[in-house]
Amino acid sequence: MHRRLTYRASKFLTLTGSTGKASTRFYHCYPRTMAGNTGPEKLIFAPAGNSSTLQAEQYTKGALDRSHLSSNPLTQFHDWFKYAQDNGVYQPETVNFSTAELPSGRVSSRVVYLKELDSKGFVIYSNWGTSRKASDVASNPHAALTFWWRELERQVRVEGKVERMTNEESQVYYDTRIRGSRLGAWASRQSEVLKDREQLEGWVQEVEKRFEGQDKIPVPDFWGGLRVIPDVIEFWQGRPSRLHDRFKFTKDESAEGGWRVERLSP
């Protein structure tokens, strides 16, 4: 009998629908001894729980009830984020950001940092000139964010429309970056093909010479903030036997507080 023990891995899975809206979720793959497989060779395979030594990891660190939630999902996110900061979550601002190009519907995802949360939505910063996310958003203004806080067994999914922040708004954040990062924003032609590392370093040297002796560096007109204005936010708390607690907030002006709240089946 052929037996193969594979390794554990984690992954984000992103799908896009006919409307162009992208949706991303975080999943685990776990080790499994496999026998008698047919079809493509399984390099990663999740256990069905038949062996006590290969049981899927159980989530036991919390529960979530409607009474625990704020009526405003941005307030709820802020509360969860602060709790993550205070309870040892490594870089809770790390988030998977997914966009989809139209008309092809091809999805692209990348891990970025949440830099701001304001009363309108979630803010990240990026190159608006040559990046893949910029070209995706130009054809399809819908995007998705997924936060995964393993230490708390919590996930937050956000779906919404993207708007570009003004140069004035972007300058405020840009000025907080170290000089090297500010120059790097000018030098990088994000996602363009490079001949070699020396080509990039040459661009950096050109920018250093251009702004030599200047303390105040303007934000590039091709770089700046991107705000995801949510119309759906889901809060997920892991529970045993995969019977997770899930609550979805959907923007609805007719609902109390402007948001409809629903518990979802796991």
C-alpha cells in the first residue's frame, strides 16, 4: 500500500462573481496519510478526521453572539483590532487584499498593511501608476479584504468599493514614512519587469540625487491612499467541530443604524 504524509499549509482563496465583486477567505490544509488515491497526485490533503492522531485542529478560544456585537461594524472592527493588538497578535494590520480585472474576471491577491481605519472605511497605500491592483481597480472598483488573527482564531472579511484618496490626504501619511521609503515610492515602477537588481538601485540613486538636501518630499502623483468603503463586513469566530460563529453586516439604509446584521451558518 502506498502511503504519503503531506504537510500543513495555510492559504487564502479568492473568487469573483458576475458582478465583479471579489470575495476572499482564509483556509487551512492539514497533514493526511493517503492511500489508493486516483486522479492528480495530492500534494496537500486535508484530513477527514478518521484518525485520532490526524484530527483537524479544533478552535476553542472564544464564542460570538449577537449581543457581543456593536451595531456599527467599523466600531466592532476597531474593538477587535485593538484587542488583537493588546493580546499578542503578530502584526494584526496585515491583510489580504483582493481585486478582480474586468472583463476577464481574473482575480489577484496580495498581502498588504492596513494603515488607517476611518469613519468611511479601510485605507492602504500603493502605487497607482503601474501596479496590478491599480489596473484592476481601474476596470472594476470592487475589492475584498481578509484579516486572519490566528492567535485569537478570528477572521474578518470586508467587501466594498474602492476610492482613491486625495493627494492632500496621502501627503499626511507619506510624511510619516522614513526617508528611504519616501524615496522608494518615487523610484519603484511597481510590477514592471526588471532587467536585474542593479536597474532598480539605479532608479533609487536617480531619485536620491533629485531630492538631495530636501527634507520635504512631495508625494508622487502616481502613489497614494486607497480606501475600501465597505458594504459587507463579516466577523468570524472559530468554534469546535467547524461549527463556527459568523455574523454578516450588510449596508442597508432601511435597517437600524444603516446596517443589517445576520447570523450565517458555518
